Amino acid sequence: MIDSRLKICFMGANQAGLIGALTILADGNEIVAAVSYSKELEEILKFSKIPVFDSINNDNFLNVLKICDLLVCVHGREIVKDELLKLPRLGAINVHPYLYKYKGKDPVGRALKDKNFKASVGIHSMGNKVDEGKVITELFTDISGSENVDEAYNKLYPYYCKSILEALNEGYKGAG
């Protein structure tokens, strides 16, 4: 039987990062190293005995990145250099709300300012241009009634789980 469990390096922050990490683990994958940009995520990762680093450029993290299957980013805070994206066997993916329309920083805030309630959570391959890689999956929902960013994210969090599971199970498990 082929082991379909992925060895993942993870980058993330805040509740979205926490949801992403827990979804990856619940799906039977292994997070072999992580970069955390928030205390709440760092605490859970360390509690789960996952090595945690403060930057993707940490030499120890880079050594693990070379032997993992996939880099997954959920609200990361660093631009990952192109040469680092090539280190994992299957490359790197990024989870991004409103991928179809609001690339870059604060997509949910910008969408709410525009009164755009056609929300999504998309996953794309990471490349040399930020948020411009091939879209792997993008799930849409209506978040009408959301009056602030926190309310919008609360409606989007289930789509973080669903999109991560879809990308991992359809696009990466069994690949290579």
C-alpha cells in the first residue's frame, strides 16, 4: 500500500493559520516544521511537538524544506523566494481569500470596503509573482450581512478547511 500521507512544511498566522494547520493534521498529514507569525498558532504547533521557527529563511527550516513534500502557506507574512519554492518535492501552495479579485494584502478588508460579498477561498501554486500562481481550487460563498472583517472571516473559515482538503486530496496526495 502506498503511503498517501504528505510531509508538509507550514507557514501561517492567526486563526486562519491555526485552522489550516489543524485541517492538514486532521487529514492524516504530517507537519514536519512550521513558521509561525502569531503566538496562538505557535503555542498549538509546539504543543503538537512540531518544530516552530520565526522565518522561512531559518537554516534549520530550510533543511527540512529540502526533504518535505509540500510547503503550505496560510496567511504567511514573508515573500518566499523562487529558489525556496522549488525545494519541496511537490512545490508550494498558498491559501488566499478572495483570490479571484483581491490579490495581495488585506483582501477581505478591501472587498468589504467595495461591498463585495461574493467571497472565496482559493488555493494557488506559489511562484515568483505574489498570488499569481496557477489556481488549484477556489470555493465561493456569499457573506452578505458581514459588517466587519472578523464577521467575514468567521463565515470563510469553513471554506479554508474545505479548500485545503480539496487541494491536498485531489491535487497532491498520490502525486509524484
